[in-house]
Amino acid sequence: MKSTKNQLLVSVEESRRFMIDCFSAAKIPRSHAEQMADLLVAADYRGHYSHGMNRLEMYINELDDGTANGSATPTILKQTPATAWVDGENGLGAVVGNFCMDLAIKKAKNIGVGWVCAKRSNHYGIAGWYSLRAMNKGLMGISMTNTSPLMTPTRSKQAALGTNPISFAAPANNGDSFVLDMATTAVAGGKIEIKMRKNEPCPIGWAQDVEGNPTTDPHVAFDAGCLMPLGGAENTSGYKGYGLGVMVDIMCGISSGSNYSTKVRKWAHSGNTTEANLGHVFIAIDPDCFAPGFTDRMTEMIDICRSMPRIDPELPVLIAGDPERIHMENVDKEGGLRYTENQLQTCEKLVKRLSVKPLSFV
């Protein structure tokens, strides 16, 4: 493969087409294939390459070995006007997540708030996909999930919690918004994978080795599976990220009756093919239930933050969601997504394995 600039550029539509074809080749319903592809291409489009095409092979592997049930649809086990407990039936994360957030949205539209907790799900991609789903309906959206144990509790040298991400999205005026999407570890696990793909070192504070010493080697970080909590070491307030990670696991794992902490199977590279049984939480809140003028005040607060004096005149003050917005604008301007050569080689393997049409380049 030639690594020319143009050849590495893939249109958003072509990326989506390729992923739909791959999922369809794994013999799952077309609607499920589209939901998964929409999730992954949105991650790449927003600049979260660790959770886009980078995740495709992992999902295909889970479908092939039967770890996840690509045809499953979620079922409601219990519900009230404001809440629901859902069994994901070991289905694909996007299928379970979309079902649950749509249910939360419906409840919020009816009575002001919807809180849906799911068990027996799988990796659901970027948490922001689901909070945005609520925000696009004029609501505040919250999404959380537990994951395979990758985070070392403060003062420990072994992982006991997942990256356990949190996302919160709220609308402002004129299409503006606040969209937080963050792991409770110093970095998402996929960021380590991207460093490996690029053959680059990790920043200090991202991960530990098996003895608990900070490491910049992404291969050591990936194999040891020991990410540091948000904040890093104890003296830089890593215990706060640790506390947030536990909070997410309580809300997602404990509340839903799914696996939690070290009960969740190891990360995908371990070869463990037992059911993941992850827990998710989806919350939708109608701001009209409270003080009027919510989006006006949101716009004002966002403007205040962005207009604060800069340390570096060349670096604007941003609000959560701005980096993604800027990335999407750049993708639109360039006409496509830029994937690493290593990633495209993985796609070539999937082409041969699944007998699908290769990616075409801009």
C-alpha cells in the first residue's frame, strides 16, 4: 500500500459503507449493522479515532466467536413512568444503547425525566453518542458505562475498574452545546492502541507497568492493562478519578445487576470469550421542567468561558465539545477521514476475511 496523502483519506460515507458491509458479512440484521456503523463513523468524524474504525475488528471478532449476539434485541424487565431496567440480551452495544436512550427520551418527554439502566450489554462505543441523542431532542443527556478492568485504584498495582466513561450533553442556542465525553481513567484504553499503531510513546501519567511504576511504553501499558485514574498519581489527585470510576460502576454495574469491577471479563485482547455482561446508564432530562430560558443561560455561560483571557493568544479557550466540532469542520473541509496506514492494513485483512468491497480513497 502506498502511503500517499490522498490515499489515506476516506470519505465519511465510504467509511460507513465499509463498516456496514463488514457487519453485514458477519450475518447480523441490516438495522443492527447500520447502528454499529453509525456509532463508529461518528466517533471517527468527531476525532475519537480510538473508538471508530479502530474498534471494527474487535466487534467482528466478538460476533464470529459468539461472544456477542448480533441479532439480539433488548427487553424491558421492569419499569415505572420515569425509570426502566433493561436486559440487553448480550446484544451489540449500539443496539442496546440506542434502545435504552430512546426509552429514556420518551419518558423525559412524558414526565420530565427518564432513567434507564441496562445489564448484559457489550462495549457501546463513545458515551457521547447517547448523550447527544438526548440533546438533539432538546434534552440534557447523560450516559455512563462500566468496562473491562483497566484502572488501577490509587495505591494499587492491579486493575480493578474500567475506564468507566461519563458523558453529559446540554443544548444552547443556535446549534451550540456543551458535550462532555470523558473516561474516568487518565485516558481511554483505545488511546493506548492508537499510540501502538503510530509507534509513539505515551505521556507520563497515562499508565503503569505490572509493578505500579509509571510507563510511557504503550505495549507495556496495553499488556499490563493498568491505566492510571484521571489525575494520575495520588499526589496529583488521581484518587478523584478513582472515586468517579467507582461511582460509575455503582450506577452501571451494581444498579443493573450486571458484572462489575473485576467480575467483568478482561479486555478484548485477552482471548476471553465469556459474556461481557456490561452495565450502562442512560438519563434524559427536560430542562423545561425547571427555570425558563435554559438555552439562553447556557449560551451566556459558554460565551463567558470562551471569552476569558488567554494564556497563549494562539490557543483559544474551549468548551467541552469544541474540539470535536473543530475536527468535524476540518473533516468536511478536507473531504474525508484520515486513517493511519496501520489501520488501513487491518481493514485490508477484514476485506479478505469477510469478502467485502475494499475501501476506496478520496
